[in-house]
Amino acid sequence: MKAFVTGGSGFMGSHLIEALLAEGVEVFALLRDPRKPGWLQGLPVNVLEGNLFSLPPLPRDLDTVFHLAGVAKTSREADYYTVNHLGTASLLASLESRGLKPCFVYVSTTSAGGPSSGGTLRHESDLPSPVSPYGRSKLLGEREALRRSRSLPVTVLRPGFVFGPRDKDFLTLLKIIDFGFIPLLRGIPVRASAIYVQDAVRALLRFLRPPVRSGEIYNIAASPPLELEAFSRTLAALLGRKAKAIRLSRRAAGLFTAAAGLASRIRGARQSLNSSFTREALHGDWAVDVNKAARELGFRAATPLDEALAETVAWYRLRGWLNSPATSPPGRGPT
């Protein structure tokens, strides 16, 4: 069995490739610069140099394409659409022009569906209402994939907030809490669906073979959704910190993330906080229904939250990314 992975050198993609290799799959990974393999260093992967707009030759007997490449954080709004929308269209057009018809799995995001409201859960069938350039660009990428669902076996997965070892966005929240603060929005209870990266990978592995129906969208996340304040206090306890809740107004939150984004640009670092993130955060409620994935894929996130968090924090400490004193968490340990 052969799989082609875009975005394989990153956080989620590298975990997926490791799982594919463990399943005995021959993996082909698209890299812009093979000299920078990231988390793929030392893995028995067929590295293909290129990008979404300039695809190298692919195996004729390719079974599955896992499309994870995309832009999630940038200071230039146009970049979201260039990569997430037009890049996806280019990839699909290239597959078509070569006569390849693998299973195509587009890894989207709950941001493409938009926030939930009134304490309800957002379903895959709800009318999409993304509120950020990131969400809108991913929705356009979804539509590029879905309009080909009669010629390709296409599936769209919308993971909730994905966290786990190697993730630098989750590390940002941990560092704020480790410093002694829990950032909250004044008068806006924040709720979000999340999923541990290993659980997300298990969902992806179900598509090594053609789906029962092409053109389906699935939310994948743990249930129930997380309440940010309670979740943050759990993290503070895991870090051994007594963190103080800081409730920010909408304006203050906007100024904070703008300042954080500017500081990241000056340092040349990844912008975990930016205006797109702020637009989503101000809506507060990002909870999704996951029953369709359970019913049709037989998938439910299985890793207990305390175990997933303990493994993640332990991994950060092992890498020197987090310097708070270690507790004695349960779980299998860092990987």
C-alpha cells in the first residue's frame, strides 16, 4: 500500500507518517526543501521535492493522498487563500491530469464550519459560517475537494483543536499558564472541541482504503467539548502552578494578540496568536457534534484527557520547551 502525504514534516503530519510506517505503508512525503525534513529526519520515507503548485512525479499505483499542508498562522491574509484554497485546487488538478484516482483525504478544520452558538453543537450539515480568513480559505479548499467526489473517493475531516507532542501552538497557552496567568474573555465563556494528535491519526488511518461514501465531511474531536477555564485550571495543576484568571475585554484581547503577533514577526518566530486567531476566539464557542464519525466510521477519540495532557507536557519538558517543575503524571510517557 502506498500513501502520499502533504504537510508531512509538521506536527500532525509527522505523527501520521510514523503511524503509516508502523502499518507497513510505503510513504511518499512532499517537501519544499529535502534538506529540512523536520520531524521526518531519519524515517524511511520517500521524500519528493516540490510544492502544491509544482508536484513531482508520483507512483501510478498510489492508494491514498493525505492532504495536510496548509497555512494556519500568517500576517498576510492572502497567504491563507494562496495555499489553503489555490494550493488544494492545484494538487487536485495535478492528480486529475495524471489520471490518478487515489482516496483523497482533505484535513480541514472546525474553523471552516464556523462557531457554534447558544450552547449548541455544530453539525457537519449546518450551513458553514467561518469567521476568519483561515476558516474561509479552508472551506474553499473543502469545496475544491468535494466537487470532485464523483471522480475521486473524497473525504473531508474537520478536526477540533489538535494538541500533543511537537505542537507549538498549544505550547503558547502552556507557557502563559506556567507564567501564572489564565487568559479568559470577560463575559464570554469559551468552549471548544479538541482532539489528541494520536486520536486524530487513528481517524486518518481509516482512509487507507476507499470510504463507504465519497464526498462526506466528518467532525473529529473528543467529547464532551472543553470549557477553557476548567481546562486551563487542569493545566495549571499539572504544571504545579497557582495561576490567576485574567479576564480581558474584547478590545484588550485584540490588542494583546496584535502585540504578540508583532513580537513574533520581529523575532522571526511562528505567530501562534494573530488577528485571525482573535476573530475566532472572540466568538467563544467552538463545540462540534462528533456522532456522525462514531456512527459511520466507528471512530471515537479514546485517549483520556489527563493522559493526553500528561504525555504532552512530559514531552515538552524532555525537549526543554517547558521549564516548570515536573509532577508525576500518569500515562505512557513522551514519544
